[in-house]
Amino acid sequence: QVQLVESGGGLVQTGASLRLSCAASGRTLSFYGVGWFRQAPGKEREFVARISWSGEVTDYLESVKGRFTISRDSAKNLVSLQMNSLEPDDTAVYYCATDGTFYTLGPRDPRNVRSWGRGTQVTVSS
């Protein structure tokens, strides 16, 4: 089974860039769609971005569209989230996830997630 771990979070200023990585062990990510989600204190976990198993299809939360880019490197068994022009509202714990099924677009609804990483904290100061 796939085990996921996130990295790359940190404390940055408004307008800065940060790149998050999702690494997999146990199984390759090559055949899984992968989603990024985030959760701020007191708020529900929300979808941020996803990438299909093939890497050909991506999807984004409207508020991050044009600022965030999701990509995958199958050779390194990684999925990354490049975050530019960060805003205080982006502050949250970020999680990567799969729906546990091969050949999908990746999860968009948290209810469809079958495997979560442990999360990485992103804090954007104003």
C-alpha cells in the first residue's frame, strides 16, 4: 500500500514562494492520481489541487489557480506543489492524498481519500 509523507512547509512572507513535495513509499505513485488538501484551524479540510495518474490532467481550487502548480516526477516517485504569490489565507497544514485506486484523476472530495500523509505546516505572514 502507498504511504505518503509531505515536506517543504515553512514560515514565509506574503508574496513569497514555497514548494511542497509528496513522497511515496510502499508502492510507486505512477498509477495513482494525487491530490493536495489543506486545513486551517477551525476550518474543514479543503481541496487545493490534484493531478491525474498520467500527469496529463490537473485541477485547482479557484483561489489558487494561476498561483499554484501541481506536477509529478515519476522517476523520483514525487508529486510537488509549487506555490507562488503566497497570501495569509494560504496558511494551513497541507496534506497530499490518494484515493487508493489506480488510473484516476486523483481525489477532489476529502471523502474519497483513502490515504493521507501526515501534513506539513505552511504559514504566510503579512
